[in-house]
Amino acid sequence: MAPVSEAETSAPETEQATEDELFAESEVAADYLEGFLDVIDSDGDIDELVVGDRPVVEIVGGGLGKLIGNNGATLEALQELARLAIYRKTGEHSRLMLDVGGYRANRRKELTALAERTASKVLETSRLVRLESMSAFERKCVHDVINATDGVESESEGSEPNRRIVVRPTS
């Protein structure tokens, strides 16, 4: 029996959400996160946005490190909780992206630089490079840079939480 691909096991594609629907998702998440901040007695301003085809919530302010956690682990957990709040309200799965204190924006810059250095190394040595384990967000950032670079390709290997990227020459 042939292995089943991810595309075969995922739900059928639904119509793309409108910008109003995406903004409504970010509002639900913002309300949930505002209540969360009240419970833990933490300050932070919450911005609701739509970026591309995703709802986005940003929490900005000082002293937000506890909401980010070690290597963004708490941020990832809060994002999942906010997505669950959206699901509970709408019955639809959300692709909400949460950023706290600019952590994801800064991490994206770091990962872009890492991907560029890795691509250069692979091109110079013609040898594959395995990167450290990364979250899905981090892997996507690296894959995006590698996919835009001629002469190299990338794929993820392993299983969570130890999933990593392998970068190799294309020829």
C-alpha cells in the first residue's frame, strides 16, 4: 500500500476567507488575549490586523518576555489557545499569527540571515547542511528564503518537536 500524502489526508479546500472574516478572527483572538492579560495582571496593547491572507494579533509593550518564553514556546502556546478561542466562536480553524513584543518579526530577520548563510555554505561546499530543530513558523521562514535561492533546495525531516530542515544543492 502506498503512503498517504498530507494533501490526501487534509480537509478539502474551502473558499478563501474574506478580509472582513479574517479581521473578525483577529478580533476574537484579541478579546481572548485581552482577558488572558487581565487574568495574569500584565499590561500590553493589542493590535488586530490582516496581513496577506492571515489574521494577525500583535501584543506590544514593555515587560512581555514572560509571554514569549524560552525560544518562543509560550508565544506558540498562546497562539494555539487564541486559535482555539476562534474555533470555539466560529467553528472554523484559523491560521492566526500572534506576535508578542516584535519577537516573530525579529526572529524572521534572524532566520532569513541564517538561511542566506546556509545557502551560501551549501553552494560553496556542495554538501548538505542540517539545521537545528525549529518550530513550524521558523521552518517556513527558512524554506521561503531557500526556495528563492538558485542552486539549493530544502526539506523538513523528523517529527515534532525535533523537526528540522535539511538544505542541499540542487545539482
